[in-house]
Amino acid sequence: MTVLAGIGFTAPWVLLGLLTLPILWLILRAVPPAPIRRMFPAVTLLLGLKDDESVSDRTPWWLLLLRMLAAAAIIIGLAGPVLNPSRDQAGTGPLMLVLDASWAGATRWSSTLDQIDAQLTEAGRAGRPVSILRLTEPEPPVFQAAEAWRNRLPGLVPNPWQPTEDQVDQVIAALDQVEGGFDTHWFSDRLGYENHPELVSELQSRGQVTVYRSNAAALALLPAVYQDGVIQLTALRAEPGPEESVTVLAHGRDPAGTARILQSAEMTFAAGETQAQIDLALPSELRARITRFELQGQRSAGAVTLTDDSLRRREVALIAGTLNREGLELLSPLHYLTQVLIPTADFVEGGLPEVLPANPDVIVLSDVAQISGPEEVALIEWVEQGGLLLRFAGPRMAASDLGRDEEDTLLPVRLRSGGRTVGGAMSWGESKTLAPFPEDSPFYGLPIPKDVTVSTQVMAQPDPNLADRVIASLSDGTPLVTRKALGLGQVVLFHVTADAEWSSLPLSGLFVEMLDRLAVASAAKSRQVAQLEGTTWEPVQIMDGFGALSDAGTLAGVDGVELVSGQIGPDLRPGLYESGKQKLARNVLSEETTLSLVAWPADVPIRGQEVSTETPLGGILLSFALILLTVDVIASLALSGRLGLAKATAVAMGAVLLVPEAQAQSPDETDFALAATHELVLAHVLTGDSQVDDIAQAGLRGLAQTLNYRTSVEPAAPIGVDLERDELAFFPLLYWPITQDQPRPSDEAYAKLNAYLRSGGMILFDTRDADIAGFGASSPNGRKLQQLAAPLNIPALEPIPNDHVLTRTFYLLQDFPGRYAGTDVWVEAAPLDAEQIEGMPFRNLNDNVTPVVIGGNDWAGAWAVDRNGQALLPVGRGYAGERQRELANRFGVNLVMHVLTGNYKSDQVHVPALLDRLGQ
């Protein structure tokens, strides 16, 4: 781009046309005068006469000036004038844009994309091929036209990790495959990482390297630590500076389950310091509700720390079957359990009738042999709802008939009468040690101290299921700890006492770690590597680079040791993980993390990320020239006598006033609103892929025909919706097909989408990949769906249950196929307190319409018809295929009826009961 007098020109050679203006001046000076009509009867006498001299009239100077201005405006407009042009030199040859694309740059990501867009524009003008390389998600470099990359910019997002050493090595190896040289523009997040100097050297060997970075370094928040009754929070900044204050927000759910900010506090970086700390003393009830801490104003994963069980004290009820002997505290069967749990748990006191209504996390029965019938029924119900019953043997249990003839419901195994003594003065044998824990045991990987011995135990009866229920045994193979599942909960039995009378286990640190593995003790202390050996943790929610959480989908489980000690990257994502009833948060930063600025070589120029907004002037100048030419035509007609002066003035005034108005007029939205509201209209989101959009249009057209034939709903022709431009509130249902390359909507579009979901609208997400993958992130479309849906306020989801209203709004359905079948369809999860009333066929669910339905069965492909009503795409083969298409159409009918009527069908189920209560 050439800059003249502060204005840039993309085609400056066109300005040479200004040299022709003097020639045009001379040509346009002469205008023949208007003919004058005279009535002359002897006109025949003039035939054949010639006028040797012709005199031309002169064009008025003001009209000539008008024409010169119009010609100049056209020439300058075609030269591509740009106001406030970029001062960067466009350069020549290939250009590579390198992005750190880590959490450290997420807060300023929009400005980074703006600058990349400006550089792509400049490269396009210069005809330079461009390649974009994200170091946190490297791909082989591909140089292509700048305009092709501009279409993909909305899909470029930062990742919640910094470039790993392996990723940088992968980039260096990929650069070796690129032939020829290229310049590099590096968009840095300002933080250093492994092998950074090697990558800089490799890029410098190919051409000039220029760095673009923000002046403000990223802020980060270390994981919250609960210690000495307070929550300790530490914030980091990459470089020392003046005193600075930041606000930390504690997010969680109030008693009604609504997400909100529960607490806020201010942290201050002292001048010259890179750390700021604060202690929060919160009630245990409030502390247990916190789900995350974040720094206000920072939109990055590094400024967010998730919480887990470490901030929640578990409620434990301790019940003993024997009393303290002679009041000696150390002889109490609950003394050692109490000492272990005091730092990490709250105790619920009382007997079973008192503690069960309090719904504790764990109930411990120490040498309790007999439980009354009503208490046993209530205890079984509590365990089946997810409670943990931990039992310890003792003299009373050994002497009773509990679990002798048949397995007791509240015991994992059948027991033999009497205890077994293997050590002591009255025994020939020696005390037994513990055998290594098996791989399927929750204790697997825990080191066993040599001084832990067992002298007495309650023996288990041999049964076919005994081996499957033993999770710890002695060196001679006899069970020490057994466990079984009971409903959603579990029953665990230690075949020794909870005191030191039968074994030295309660005196050891192993006892504490075993209780921690069973989730009896809270995980308030930091989990050590040795404590997590042999455990597997399933991801529940994962965090993106902006700090937003999304469902983990089908991501594989992670080894416990790798989870706490591994490096965050594409194979270990930050988020919330679960093992049994325990939850562990893996944050972007660990407690040992420090931030350091990256060091650049002295010969690498560093520039800021300020983007000058360019304003193209070509369209304005060409519009101005059009106005001048219109005035010229009218003035010429007036001067030649073909248009009255008064009429010419009126037309000229109208042209001057109306043309700018037409130029400034925005696209007419009235026609769109009328088309969307004159009748019920179904809509689909435009993806930019014409083939996919055409199928979506045909699919909704086919669904509208089905509704018209079978129901009282008569939709009009479907409409394609541009999320950036169109209003969404007109449509009850949006069908959104997912493609791998569709651009990510803007923040304004997401604001409209969230408002649409809050106001009762529904979005049907269709990944259309059920033929190659299950629903989730295992396919490209599934991963794209996670990126597109991350900023949306989507509630917790679950596969459609059998009693969901979608199974019966019009047709009775249990399968929801499209062109493909077999994958789960996800809807809003039912409330936790949803229950089935006796005599009613369905649960009492909430009355809200699920805001999203997610699947991958390609429903539009099954619904699609042409203008004649004939199916466009095949579904299956023969009768089975037509049956599948019919079920797809029925699902579409149910979906639309659910949007329009809500849970009307569920409410109808309760009508007989209501009439019965009213006595009618």
C-alpha cells in the first residue's frame, strides 16, 4: 500500500488517470446549442443550402467543474483510498503468522484476532501467501491465500495450556519440511516455555521475525488451599511493577441451585512483588457451595481455579456398639477414628434414628451387631441412595450370629462364628502382616508398613462372590477388608476393630490413607502421588482457554498419578475429574507454578498489539461521483432546453437528498420480521457450507409438510438464519447442523443466542456423524460442537430418559433415529428431586422445555424432501430404511410439539389423580 498525504492507496497506479483531466476539460468545453424552432412557410427554399461556418456554444464553467470533480472522484475511488492506513510494510514472499494461542493471551484474544485480520488484509493486497501456526495445537504449515485464512479466523481459539516441549519440537520438525524462506509475525502471550529459543532460531534462519505482544502481562490464580480453617488464595503476575489491586470472585450455587457470586475479596500486589495473597474465612456451608474462584476482568483459564472435595468437610456419624471401659479414652473403639477425622470432617452425633434424617456422607458402625428392624430398613434405604456404610468388627460381632446362615444386607460377605486369633500368648502362630493390594482394589499402590500386623480378625465364609468383594487381605490370603455395592452406595467391612485391640492398623498412617481412598476422610490435604497410585479418574467437565467449563463427553479416564503430576496439554486437560464419590480438580496452574517473561533476541523487533482501524474511502468517492453525474445529466437537459429550469432544480434537489439517504440506509429488516412471524416458521442456522445449508432447508421443509399433514400445526416455508445479523426471537426452534469448518460466532451473536435460550427457545444441535462416531468429542464435528457451544448457557444434560416428555408429546417413542441410528440424544437433565409418585407412570419432572437437544443422527437428512415432496436422501435399505425414516419424522413431530406445548402431556397424566382428589 502506498501512503500519500496520510491516505493509503491499494492501487496507486490508477491515480495516473488524473493526468487526463486537462484533456477532458478541453473535450467537454463545447456543447451544441439547443435548436430554436421558427414557423417559416417557405422552408423548401432552404433545402440544399450549407453553412460553411458552425459556431459552438461554450459549456458553463460550473458544469465543467462538476464534470471534472466527478471524473476525479471516480479515478481516486478506483485507486482504493484508505483512511488511517496501516504503517506496517507489506513485504513480499510467503508470510507465517505464529500464535502462542495459550491461556495467557485469552483475555486479549479479540484484539489479537483483529490484528491478525488486519495483517491478512495487508497480505492479501500484496499477494502474499500466508500460513497460520498455533503452537498449542500445531499442524503442518500450509501456505494459501490470505482470504482463505480470514474465513477461518472465528474458529481460532486459545487452548488452556502453554506450548509443551513436545509440541515445540513437533513444530521445528514440521518447519524442516517447508521449502524456501518466509517472514514470520509472532503473536506472543509474553510467557516463556521450553525450547522457545530453538524455535526462534529456526524461524530466523528462514527470514525476518517480528514479534507482536500486548503491554500487559497475564495474571494467574494458583489452586485454592484449605489450611487452618481458612482458604488461602495466591495470585501471580509475570513481572514486578507498581502496586496493583485485583478482585477475586468465588462462584457457586445458592440454596436454590442458582449459580451466582457467593463472595468477593480484593488482593493487592505490593510494589515490586509478583505475588498477592489473601485468606478467606468462610462458614463450612458456604465453603462447600463454592465451585470456582476467578480474577475479575480476566477471561482466561489461568485466572480460574476450580475447587473439589478439598474445600468440603464431610459429615460422618460415628456409632459404637460398646461403651468406654472405665472411662479410659484410649480404649474407646472410636478414639482413633475420631483423631483421624477431626481435621477433615464434621461429626453428626446420636444414634441411627437421629443421624439418618441428617443424611451424613458416611456412617461408621464400630462393633455393632444388632440393628432393630425399622432402623435396618432406614439404613438400607440410606445406603441405596448413595451413602457409605463403614463397619468394623469386634467382640460383639464375632459372638453374634450376624451373617452366618445367609448374607446380611448390611454386610459385604457371610461371616464365621467366633474370631480368629493368630498371635499372642494364647496362640501358636505369629501376627499376620498385610498382603499387597490387588490392582482392582481402591487401596492399590499404597505402601504397606512392615510394622502393621493383625492378631485377631473375623473370618469370612467361603462363597462364590467372596473373591470379587475382597479389597484387602492378610499375608495368608484371609480377607481384611471386604466391600459390596448396594444401590447407589456401598457397604465396607474391616474384619478387625477400629481400635488397637486386634491390630496395629489404626496406629499407622496407612489407616488414614485407606480411609481417604474410601472417601471417608476429606481430601482437604493435597493428594500425594503415592496416594493416587492405581486409581483412575474420569473427566466430568473440562475447561477451555477462556476458563469456561463444558461437558467432558467421551474423553478417556486418567491415571491418578498422571492427573496430579502430569503436564497440562492436549492429553491432560484442566477440569473436574471424578473417582467414585471423590472429585479432584486439575487446574491450569499447580501450587509450584511460577510465571516468567519470555526473552527475545536483540535483533528481533517487538511491536505492540494496537490496531489502527482502516476506513476504505473508495465506496464513498464512487457514490459522490454518482451524485455529481446525476446532477450533470439534469443540468445538461436543462441547458439544452429539454427540461424546465424549475423541474430540473426539483429533480436535482431530490437526487442530492435521496441518494445519500439510500446509500446510508441499513438492510431492511421489516421484510424478514414479517416473513418470520406471519405464520409459524422453523429456522436453521446458516453454516457457510452451501450443501449442508440446502439439506437443512430441505429437511425443515419436509418436517413442515409432515406437521401439516398429521397435526394442526401448519408451518410456513423454513428460513435460514444468519446469527450475526438476524433476530432469533421469532423462531420457536433452531436447527443447527455442525460442520468442521464453520466459523465461530461473535460475542454479540452468543449474547443473542443466550437470550434466545433464556426466553424459551430451543436449539437442536446435530453433529451428523453418528455413522462414524458416537456423540462427543471423538469426531471432528463433535470437537467443533464443544467449541461452538462453550460460550452458551447450557444446563446439565443427560440422555433422554424413558419417561421424558419427548417420548410422548404426540407419538410414543423410545428411539430417535435420523439418517443414522444408535447414538444417544441429550436433553436437559431432570431435577435431582424428581420422583415417581405411586400410581403414576411418569416422574414429576419440571415444566420447562429443554433449551437444547444434542445428537448426531442427521435428522435433516432423513426429513429432507424436494419441491415435489419426494425424499432427497436414502435412509437404510428397504422396509427397515422406510421405517427408520418414519421414526425420524415422528421424532421431528414430537420435537416441535414439545416446543409448542411444553410438558402438557406430563401434566395430563396427573389429571385422574387431581379429579380423584376433587371427588369428581
